Amino acid sequence: MTDLFEKLLKNRGPLGMHSKESYGYFMFPRLEGEISNKMIFRGKEKLVWSLNNYLGLANHPEVRKADGDAAVKYGNALPMGARMMSGNSVEHEQLEKELAEFEMKEASILLNFGYQGMVSAIDCLVDRHDVIVYDSESHACIIDGVRLHMGKRFVYPHNDIANLEKQLERATKLATETGGAILVITEGVFGMSGDQGKLREIVALKKKYSFRLFVDDAHGFGTMGKTGAGTGEEQGVQDGIDIYFGTFAKSMALIGAFIASDAQVVDYLKHNMRSQIFAKSLPMPLVVGALKRLELLRTQPRLKDDLWNIVRALQKGLVAAGFEIGKTESPVTPVYLNGSIPEATNLIIDLRENYDIFCSMVVYPVVPKGVIMLRLIPTAVHTLEDVKYTIDAFTKIQVKLKAGQYQADKIVPV
């Protein structure tokens, strides 16, 4: 028999095993100052490409005023209690109404957190007789929700519609035997690669198979589509999405999330979703702040236009400079390089210390061995000068990488 704490200390996990040397730099870094294109890291200003502040709302003057006024008026305690018991308000209901209208759905339900909300929604929607079919590159919150499912689940390779159809054939046979239903889960925009889920093709399969479609559009809400309603609007199939999930953590630079769907489905979720029944309601400042942000999404399309001006300049500039950015169809901009994990480490140190650029690094097992992915998140507050400087810096580090200057036995000068 082993003591629980001894077991945890012996196996600290794939990230925890590097905690001592990585803390404060590669993991748990502290970005300080006003949220913007440039912030302070370890006492020095850096050009930051790692924040999901897509529309630049984090420090928009109207947003800051709304947040501050609401904090003064209500504090963070109101409403006290879960929505069902004592935590409801006119403002909560108004936000749900406006979100539903924005997403062209009958109703919506507020969620305290995106991650927690997704896990709980999957748990609520299906039982052991039902079958889940999901994309292999789904976000961790979807994977964790699927893990809770007591019935069968089938996974299809990322965006492989032919294989999805095979899984739907298997799911249909099984659901017919159990008397259950089928739920297909995918994303609108995949947060690592930036490509869109093939929603149009998936919706078309409804003509042949009986299933409901659940779309996590965390990165598409506010950034995709003519009005910013998301990837379903972008692809012209918003009405084919049965359950639409959006988060406030990206375009709205806030905390919270929502699900929009048919009124009867939302009513079911309100009365059965454990994460909302047994958790305190969203504090009033967050709700009032979300109402202001949603107003700006609707009334100031230039915010999205500014974002996409930067996105196009960054992505076209990177491609023109010879960089591989994969199949991104969204603001998410991955840059793929060839190198080892030690080389990636030295490369990031060089970028941060000598070029004053802060971006995220992704290595194996998230990407294949020998691949380094630098993940850039352009926003409406970046400038064309930021774009040019970054591409010039990336061109220089690419030369160094190919010349072997980031190998493990070499120290990057700081």
C-alpha cells in the first residue's frame, strides 16, 4: 500500500516534473501592467502575442467604466446563492435574452465558467443509452466531459468527414439497440491549429443520420461571421447547430460562458445542469460587464474589422516570409518550425530576452516530435508596426535555428 502524497511526489506529471526550472518563465509567467499589445515581463516591456483579448475589450474605456460602476454599485457578492435558489436577477435574464438573439436561437443559459460549463453540459445532455461522436482535436473541456459519459463514445480523426460518417453508422446501429440518441461534438474554431470545424459538411449529414450537433465556438464567438455571431454564421449553417456554446473569456475578455439552443432544451439545462444548480450565480459586475461587451460587439463592428486587419497582415506576412502557418482560417496563428524541445526552449529565451517578444510555445506531445509551434494571438490593439517587427524577428530566429544556434549544448546570450 502506498501513501497518496508519496505517490504524487514520485510522479509529478509531465508538466510538474519540470516545475522547478520552469516556474515563472515557461509556466506561470507573470505579465504585468495594462492588458494590451505590450506588457511587462520580468521588469521589461514585451510585445505580447499570447492573450485572447481578440477585440481589445479588456481596456476599452466604456468597458472599464461599466465594470467599475457595477463593482461600486453591487460589489462581488450580489446575487448571493445559486440561480435556482436565490441568485437570479433581471440583469442575468436580460443577458440571456440578448445572447440568444445575437446567436439567432430561442434561448440561452449563463454558465459560470467555460471549462466547467462544457463538462457539465455534456454530462447533463446524455445518459448511458446515448452515443457521443466527437472530433479528435476537441478541447480538453470536451474530452473531460466525454470521459464522464457512461455510454459509448466514438472519436473521428480531426475534420475527417468520411470517418465521421463511419462513426455515425456505428453510433446509429448502437443507439438503435439501446434506444438512445446521438450527440456529435466539435469546435467552431480549433484553438491550437486555428482551422474551422467542418460545420457545413457535418450539418449536411443530418439528411442521412439522426443526431444533434453541439459546437464549442469559444474562439469563433465575436470573431467569426458577418455580425460576430460565430463560425456557424461564417459558414451559413447557424440554424443547423442545435447547441451553441460560447465563452466570455476570449472576445469579451471576461469570465463566464453561455449555451444557446431551443427554448425547451435551455429550460431542461436550467433545471438539470449540476454545475449551475449547485454553484453560486455569476456576480453582478460580471453580468453587467458582459451586457456592455455584448452591446459593443453588436454596435461597433470596427472592433472586429481592426482585429481582421491585423490577422490578415500577420498571416500573409508570415507566409510571404516563408513560414508555415498550417490551415488556420481564424485569428489563431500557429507558426511551425523544425527543432527539438531544448532548441525550442533556447529559441523562446532568445525571443523574450533579446527581441522582447512574448508568445506561447507548443511542443511534443501536443505537436509531433521534432516540431516547434509558436502560437500567436493577434488582437484589435496590435499594430501593423508590431506585425512587421515580429516577422522580422521570426526571420532572424529561423536563421539561427537552422544554423544550430539553439542546440542544447549552446547557451543563448541574454
